[in-house]
Amino acid sequence: MAWDGWEQLKSTAGGQQPTGMQLNQVPADPGGSGTGGLVVNQDDLGAVGHEAFILHGELGKGADLAGMGADKSGAGSTMQASSELSRNHFALGPALGTALSMWDTSLKTLLQACAHISNHLDYSKGQHANDDAQIAASLRHRDGSAESWSKINEYFK
């Protein structure tokens, strides 16, 4: 008899909306990743930020055409060639100068983007770690024991 009562309670409860906390989930995507959205780990952020930092350094050293082979006046070898060609009335002179100017502007923009990515991801990684620590600390009692799920559930009401 007690078993029948239990079965009846289970079937009744199955038809009702749960009163506790429920986490909704996105169904797994058909591609098989199962995430249903963007998932980023702190290690991923650190790795991308580190690669942006390395790219910034390598570009700064190897792609600076305006500063390579600089003379006493500070003009690089490409600008020196542009000036020499222009002095000798070659149309290539001004074109080379324009190309160098456009390259230099694009390089500076790319270097700024790499620095921004590196700095932002380093900041985000640290900030998320601090946020996690603060949340964990706020969900513990003074004696270090964890907050009960029912108390946590009250925060969502």
C-alpha cells in the first residue's frame, strides 16, 4: 500500500513545474561539439594573449621597413631609395614612398591591435579569476563550510 502512494506522488510531481532551481540548457549541436555555445577556458585566454604578445614583438622587429637601415637623419633604407629615385626623376620614387607610408600605417595599426588583444585577454583572465574567488568566498560561511543549495536558490528569486 505504501508503495502505491509513493508511485502516485511521483507521477503527480512529474506533471508539476519544479519549485527548486532549474538550469536551462541549450541542446547539443548536431555538429557534435555538445557545447551549444561559446566556451572559453582561462588557459585559452592566456594562450591567445601570449600569442598576440609574441606576434607583436616579432612584427615590431621584422616588419619595420621604415626604420630598417636608418641613416643619420633617421630615414630607413627604403625611404632613402625612394628619395634617390625621386631625385633622379624616376616615377617609382614617389610610388615607393607612398607604399612605404601605407605599409608603416598598416603595421602600426596591426601592432596596436596585437597589443590591445594581449593586454585585454591578460586583464580578462585575471579579472575572471578574481571574480571566481570572490563568488566562492561569498558562498562560504565564516568557518569555511559551503552555503546550502536552498540558501543559494534564494539569491535567484
